[in-house]
Amino acid sequence: MHVSSPKPTSRGDPLSDVVGSIDLVGSVFLSAEFTAPWAIIAHVTEEDCLPFMPVPRQVIAYHVVTEGQAIVSLDKGEGYQVHYRAQKGDVVILPSNPLHILASETGVEPVSGDELLLPVGSSGLARISHGGGGDRTNILCGFMAGDSGPVPLLNTLPEILIVNIESMETRRWIEASITMAAREVTNGRPSGTTLVPGVCRLLLIEALRSYMEQNPKPGGWLAGMAHPRISRALARIHLDLAIPMRVEDLAAEVGMSRSAFVSRFTELMGVGPRQYILSQRIETAAGLLRETDLTSAQIAFRVGYDAPEAFSRAFKRETGKSPSDWRRLP
């Protein structure tokens, strides 16, 4: 799989800039009709992805509630608790694609969604019809994926993100895109089912923005994105890892002294800006080595090293292995 690097352009919104640097695509693969009471165990599998793309390194699962309501739980057994109550118009986004439960109410014994699948032909939209005959809930299930290499930022996101499209100005565009993707699968054209990348990014941006508004002091990477100046530095870093970046230049760009910038960045991100940039470059390079046919020299330039030798030294220092040895790992 060859990688083409996305070339985002700054729009003045750090959150949009950072998410824009992720080369996301997505698809709808399942239409589910439930009647209360019901509960299923859900998870996006390799088999769900394969009709649309090679299995990506990172998958973001999502569910669109088009009718009714459902509870979402990250518990995996008896006594599962409610982590969110999804209503019509909610898009439930699970950045780490965890095993989770969807249900009409707690106390209903969940069954595996895989056991309920009703495929429509060899490449059609899979269906689920399940429940006890009560109130109806309809859900479209899909995934977003960084299909052109690793997406390190996704590792830092909350386990559940929610965006309600009912009140969004772009609701009709989003609904039409998701509906079209589902219709394409139903008509046996999986190659044409990818959501417009802009839809994926918009859903993720709006879900992150909603989460940050509800959690004014988030942890991890989002703590940096919640800070008006550090967020601009993060956007600049992720705009293109190949661009040379000095700490003093980043500080000047966001209007802070070098010492104040380093101190605040370290406080929020857990590491200083220099180490953060290095870790992002090495993590990105590690994924490219394992998942693409790019040469070590090409990857070196892709992640900001002018000389392949310098990249090899830095990579071995951080991972304990040379790029070639890393690529040969099982």
C-alpha cells in the first residue's frame, strides 16, 4: 500500500487544522433494526473493513441513530452501566473501536451482533433485525479509518464522542452522504461507498468540539487543544511533520516567550515540545515502515529528516531497533 501525504492548509481553527491533517475515509456497512427489548455486543472487525479497503491500522467505529434511542455501554458483561443514551440524530463515535454494548435498556442480556447478521448478497449492506417487538430503533453502523498510514492522535481521544447532527447547518449534507454510502453498498458497489473525507473530518471535529465544551479541563492531548496558544502550536506541528520546527519559532508563532511556551506545553502535554515532535515523527515513521513500501530514505524525508542516516540514528535511539530491523518484525 503506497501512501500519499495529505496537504492540509491552515484555516485559522487549530482543531480543524489538526483533524484536517488526518487522512480519514469512512463507510457504512450495516443497517440494524431493533425492537425493544434488545441488546447486542458490537465491534468493527477486519471482515467489516475488507470489502472497502485493506485493514487499516486504526479504526474509528461509529453508529448513527436514525430512529428511536439506544444506550451505549463500554462494559463487556453482566451489569453493564449506561455510558451514554443516544437519541435520534446522534452519531456515536468510538475512536479506539472498543468492544461495546448497544441496548434498549440495562438488564437485557446482550447477544453478539455477528450472530444476527443477515447479509444481502456477497457485497450488499449487511442487516440485523432483532428484538422483542416493542419500541423501534434504527441504527446505521460504519467506520472511519486513516487508510494511508498511522494516526497517532487517535490514541489520545476519549473512548466515546458524540455529535448530534439534527441541529447542525450541514445536517442534510451529512445525512445525504451517509445515506448514499449505504445505498451504494446495498446496490453491490462497495468500491463507491466511502464517505466524503470532509464528512468524516466534520463529524470528528464537531464531536471533539462538543466534548471540549462539556469538559473545560480535558486530559491528555485534548488538554493542549483546549489551550488557545498551545493548540495553535499543535496544529502547526501536525500540519506537516516534514517541515523543520524549532521550539523558539513555535513559541514566537503563538506569541509566547520560549521559556513560557516550553513550560506550558510540558505541563499540558506531559512532555516538552522537542520530545513531542520527535515522538510524533518516530511513531509515524514506525507505522510507515510496517505498512507501506516506502524506502527508509523516503520515510526519513516524510517525517522531517534531511539525511536518512540522521533518521536511522534517531529511530534506533527511540525504539532500540534500526528502521530495517523494525520493518522485519513479525
